[in-house]
Amino acid sequence: MVILKNNYLQVELDPKGAEIAKVIGNEDHINYMWKQDPLLWGHSAPILFPIVGALKNGKTNIEGKSYSMNQHGFSRNSVYEVEESDDTHVVFHLHENEETKTMYPYSFDLYVTYTLEDNILKADLEVVNERDDHIMFQIGGHPAFACPFMEGESANDYYVEFSQNETVSSKVIYPARGGMSHELKPLFENERRFFIRQALFNSDAIVVPHFKSESVALKSINHDKSLVFHMEGFDHLGLWTSNHVGGLLAIEPWVGHTDYVDFNGEFKDKEGIVTLNKGERFHCQFKIEINQ
């Protein structure tokens, strides 16, 4: 594990998946991240690359050849190199190898930089193409937070609050049908918050496209502790909990999403795909603000 710390927070980061394992408040000693219970979900915050979600039937066609890849790609199970680190920042680096080439044909450099600034953990995701004529990918985060924050509380007392009023619908994922439907379900009509209830997540994640808000907060009606999740450069937001409410809420910023149930195109045709020509870079960022 890599440890970052300052006067406000202590953070544990796992080179496997460039994953945030713990974010602990120095004042209240609460770990605000999900505890990684393998019976519900064994991760806490892996980086998703080079796909977000699942490929239809687990396969895709890239540059005229068929490839197989598990949900969310290989990044979350890959061990990143630690390029540099000190008490308040670390740079993780992942690049192609023989194993990734069996799933994804491109050469790439993926840098994940975590920086502690007061009560905020900042994550910068950068993809660089220095070796291929072009590369294509999707990318995202999957941080899952403790919900409720403290033992003895109920997740039913927690709510999600967008920073602006939104009028948006949610895309619908049907895992049993192998992907995302084109169906939309109304989520907000000039509103900004909803309470966490299991029924909202019965099919899978709530997937919000084209939102205006810069941030989403997780709050309780019983105290002033909060977690504010800031996003920059993402086109979809996923909100997800495991099979039953009472342990975690994932706030997932995505570029792209799982395949539609009727998708029959090639990798280049996936919604949200990013293409980088040789010498180009792609950057997105999320920040976790902890208010103890």
C-alpha cells in the first residue's frame, strides 16, 4: 500500500487497480471508503480502462480482430508501477504488456495521480498515446463509499445531492439482458436530491447522462458530515449499490458506458469512445472532499 497523509486525512492506495482503499479523517477517525467486503463487493475504487461496463457477449471487434474482455476492462486487476511518491502525492503508471495485448491491441500509457490538498483527495487520470498511430478507449472511476458513514446508522437517512437542480432521465441497465436499454426513466424534474432506497437500484446502476452539476454530495439528515464528489471531463455518472442498501454507495464518473443490448458495431462505434492520435493526451479528474 501507498500511504498519503496531511493534517486532515490519511489515505491508503493499492497499486493493484490504482485503487483507493481507505480515506480516513484525522478528526473523526472514520474510513469514508467502502470496506471491501468480498461477499458484497471486493473492491473499493478501481480505475476502469479500456472499457466502462461490459462488452456485449464479452467480445468486441478492434481493427478487424475479435477480442474478449471482462467487465470494466483489465485495469482494475492490473498492478500499476509507482512512478513517484511523497507524503501528499503518488503517480501510478500502467502500460501495455503481453497480457493486455491479448485483450486490447494498443500500446498506451495510463497515469493515475493522487494528490492530497487539505480535506480533498484529487485523482487525475491521463491517457497518453506515444507509440501507435491511434488508440481508442473508454475510462472511468468506480469509488465506493461507506453508506452509512458510521455504525449504528441507517442508509435510509442518507441522500444524494447534486450541486445544481437537474432535469434528467436515467439510462437503464439490464444485466440479465446483457447490457443497457435505450429506455430512459425520469430521475429529476428541476430537482437536485433523492434519498437512498433499494428500489432505485433494483435493475443495476442509475446512469445519468448530460448532467450540469460539477459535484454530487452524500449527506445524512442526522449530522453535518458529508462527502462531496467533484468531476471534470466525464460524460456519464453511475450511482450504484450492492444487492442490498446498508453498506456502500458507488459514485462513478464515466467516459462511455456498457454496451446497449442491441449493439452490433465495432469498438470504434461504442458510445463515448475516445480516439487519441499519436502524440495526443486525454485528461479527466475527480476529487473527493471529506467534511468531518
